[in-house]
Amino acid sequence: MPGTRSASLKRSKPNYIYSIVGVAIVLFIMGIMGWLFLNLHSIGDNFKEDIRISVYMRSADKNTIGKIQAFIANQPYAKNVEYIDKDKAKEIWNKENSEDWAKILDVNPLPESVDFFAKANYVNPDSLTKITTDITSNFKDDVADIQYPKSLVSSLNERAAKLGVIFLVMSIILGIIIIISIDNTIRLAMFSNRFLIKTMQMVGATRGFIAKPLVIRALINGLISAAISLVILFSLIQWAGAQFPQIQTLQGMGNNLILFSGIIIIGVGISVLSTYRSVIKYLKMKLDELY
């Protein structure tokens, strides 16, 4: 009986290889979606914190500009506060508009300003209105205007909420598809062992004795599949971070730990559960039904 089981397990190894690769690919796809889902909030925050807010001056008095700059820098909502002189303002304008208007105008009409970026929690219409009111009330004689892309701020918050709901629904649907795909892959790999399972039952082996080596094999295969998917996923994240430095700001140890642990648990859990279900299924079937 042990010899029969060993020989059958050896004959089934190619199917296990296909199963390991198939599950690894599915787990890798799940890992990509999981990474995007876990970092969706951070991605939105990065977009929000890239919105420039400009406080334009009525005069170029350095003391006044210094006071305004210091006032904004001490506020909880501000980050990267910077004084923008006329030359710097021209450089920013040319960069954002991809053209040099100096070819047309002889003078620089852009005013000096104190520019800053608001933290993500404050980038919404109500908070930015309060920030604008706060600055103008404290420096009403020195501040000519405060500008930021109001329409972008409104649309960004609305789209972020809609995108979050859409992505959540897509993640749930994809998660169900992934679980079914892994289950079918494992069950297909177990198909080649159906006669082994039935033969062992017919010679008197208990359910636990029959299931134990197959479940252990499934656990090992699940760990191998998860390891393969994690290596590929980690390499992809590192490569993407090298190509796009903004991605590096999204990578958090906590999120990665949750993601990697989830992949291992799902890979091993579904592999073991599907294998055990297949064993029980074939034990309940009649010999003629196996053909």
C-alpha cells in the first residue's frame, strides 16, 4: 500500500508543477490588485498634495513677505512653503505651459508670491476656503490674491470617492474569480490521484491516512506558489519604484506585511481546502464514476 501510494504520487508530479505555476500566476495577479487597493488612499493623497497654492503679494517688501511665509509655515496645514520671486515665477509658468512668453513680452508681469502645498486632509473646498480666509484676514493689506485650481480640488475629491467604490467592487469580484481559479486548478491537479485515493480506500485505509500526505503536499505546494508570486511581485514593485520615484513614497512596511501575509494565507488555505474537498469527493464516488 505505501509502495502504491509512492508510485502514484510520483506519476502525479507533473500535474503538481502545473498546479504550482498556475496558482503562482493567479496569486501574482491578486498581489498587484491588493497592492493597488492598499495604496489607493496614499495615491490619492499624493495627487492632493501636488496642488500648488499661491499667495500673491501687493508689494515686494521683504519683511512683509518673510512674515507671511513664517505665518504659513507655522500652520498645521502647510508643507513646502517657498517664496517665489519674479524669475522663479516665470520659470514655473514656462514649465507648466511649455512655452516661453519672453519672446513676446519685454517685461515680467508675474507677481511675487509665497507658494505652499496643503496636506492631503486639508485639500477639499471647505478647508481651502477657511485657509484662504485665515491668511487674508491676517494680512488683508499685504495679500492681493490667493489662487489654486478650485475646479481640480472639487473634481479630485468627487472622483476619489467614486474611484474608491469602483475599485472596491472590482476587487471583490476579482477576489471571487481568483479563489474559484485556484480551487479549479487544485482540483484539476487532484484528478490524476482519484484512482490512488479510491484504491487506498478499498484496501481499508482511513480517511485521515489517505488525506494526510495529499494535504501536506498541498500545503507545501501552496507555500511554493506563494513564494514564487511574492518574489515576482516584490521585484516588480522595486523595479516600478526605480522607474517612478513617486511610487517609493507609497511603500509602507505595514501595507506590504498585510499584502504578503494575505497572499501566503490565501495560497496555502485554498490549496489545502481544495485538496481536502477533492479527497472527500473521490472517497464518496463509486469506482465506475471515476472513469
